[in-house]
Amino acid sequence: MRVVFVLGTTSGGTGRHVLMLTEGLVRRGHQVVVAGPAAVGEAFGFGAAGARFAPVAVSDRPHPARDLAAVAAIRRITREADVVHAHGLRAGALAALAGLGRSRRPATRTSATNQAARPAPRTSATKRAARPALVVTLHNALTAGGFVGAVHGVLERIVARGAGRVLVVSPDLGERMTALGARDVRPAVVPAPVPRPPSRAAARVREELGAGDRPVVLTVARLAQQKGLEFLLDVAAGPWGAREPMFAIAGEGPLRRELQERVKKERLPVRLLGNRDDVPDLLAAADVVFWPSRWEGQPLSLSEALMAGRPVVATAVGGIPDLLGGAGALVPYGDVGAARAAVRAILEEPGAAERHARAAAERGAALPRDDDAVDAVLRVYNA
């Protein structure tokens, strides 16, 4: 089978997900092309995974001239594909505008040795009629309004009406796409890589953080509006009593200065750690992992926290409840009292931390792995 992935600007989970699917499909004998911004190709190394990378300037904001050029490039690159799988709303909309969509070209069957068979010759009429099937995975929802929200809504309609199949990372995204006219909406399988074991003792990490005897509440997130970090600062403000936790945020992003100014002004017990390559060590040192997000799909870092067996408190938004599967405390976004009470219960109630840790580890062990995700997309491609 000849598969073309189309993706836009990404530095995180979407790129890692496409790389994982690329590696899995290539291992099974399929031909893979990845089309996206040159910087994304350099960052994720799709060529080393056995794919051909085709630079296409899929920007993260509308730009008529560039978008027309991207549509033309996608149309050219996907001409001989059996399936086009776009990741993200912008990439999905541009792929739909490139003339891909609901009609489906029969996928090439593979032999027992997993070598792609050569398709039968097509007549000129068949070539004109057949188009690659378009699958779009939506990894995120918009949490802002105004002009950006209006543009987002237009792109959603293009994807809903143009894609043959839409895969979603949360039930609310699926409901929205169905309401907009998508005919075939299915859950996306987005596994997280199994985290490496910690390389340093938890006590040493806590010492480096300057936590002392205080509990550590860890958040791993990009410092962006969707992640709800202003809510985290509200929770951190207390009151906490004698055992005030240290809130540590691992990640970087556009809100860093704003968050740092508030932490300093209000003297909040919060440390902004920046980007870290020792998240497994931080997880092992944390007493609680807190997800304060406005919205999430299936955050890989939350999956890693579950696999590491850490007690979790998270907002009941998007795909988080399904991902946790009962292995964590859910609170409404913005409910400071509920979040503070959930964290305090884990830290102070006898046996609570152990129960939450055990439930998290059990859930983490049951989460899908890479082969499950590859099996899932192949079922979609062949449906």
C-alpha cells in the first residue's frame, strides 16, 4: 500500500505519532511518503525511518498564496497514493482542498511476505475517477474565540465534508465532527512510548528542585493557553497550611514571561523548569502529577505518568477521562477548591497516594502500544 502522511508545523506529540506510524508501516512492507514543513522533516527524521520526505509549507496560520501552493504540492505528491492520512486540522483541510476525499482508490494488497503488490493497470477513465482515500486525524481542539475561532470553524467544515474518515482523540471532537457532516468518525489510537526508567534517585531530584520536605506537584506541559496554567497558579496560591507543596512545571512556551511575573508578584510556590530531558526522573520524584488543562486529547505525557505509576489529578476535559479510565482524580476545569482538595487528599489521607499510584500503574500497563496503533490505522485504510 502507498501511504502519504500530510502534517503541519509540530514540535511534539503529532510529529512523534506520525513517526511511529511511519516506522510501523515501513516494517510491514508499505511505501510511505511524509509531506510537511522542512523543519518538521529535520526534527523527526522520517527519512531514517524508511519514508521519503517531501517538503510542503503547511503553515500554522492562513496565508492565501502559501496555502494555494501547498494545495498544489499535496495534489502532486499524492497522485499515486492509495491512502492520504493528514494529521491536524490545517493539514486535513488543505488535503481536502487538493481534491482528495470520500471516494476511495482500492488499496494495494500485500503478500504474505509483506511486500507491496503491484496494482493492476488503470484505464484513463479510472485514473480520472479514482482518488486516494483521505483520512484525517484531529489531535487538538480550539479553546480560543474571535477571528481565530471563526477560521477554525471553516477548516472544521472543510474536513468534515471532505474527508472519507475522521479519527478523533476525544469524544467531544467526534460529536462536533459528526454534527458538521462527517460520515465516518472513529476514535484515534495514540500510544505513548514507554518511558525509560529514572536515572537519578528521587531524593537527589527533589534536592535539586529545592523542595526540601515539601511535597512536589508536577505538571508537564507547553506554556500555552490550552494548558490552563493560570488555573494551576490559582490552585498553587493556597492556602495549604503547614505542608505547602512545591508546584514544578516542566515545559516551555509563549506564556513563560506572563506566568513568571505572576509567580514572582504573588510569591507563589511554583518553579518553571523550562524544557527538560529528564521527565522520568521528575515523575519519580513527584508526589502528585497535575493536569490543569482547558482541553486535551490524549496527552502523551499523561500516558507516561500513568505508566510510571504516579498519582494523577486532572481536569475532566476532552479525552482525559477516557485516557485515565478511573485511575486518577478528575476535577472541573477552573474549580480551584475541587483541585486543591483532590491534591490535598492524595497527600494527606492515609493510603491515598499508594492507591492512586497502584491504579495509575495498572491503567498504564493496559494502554495501547505502537503495534495497536498501526493495526488500527490499517483497518481504517482497508475499510
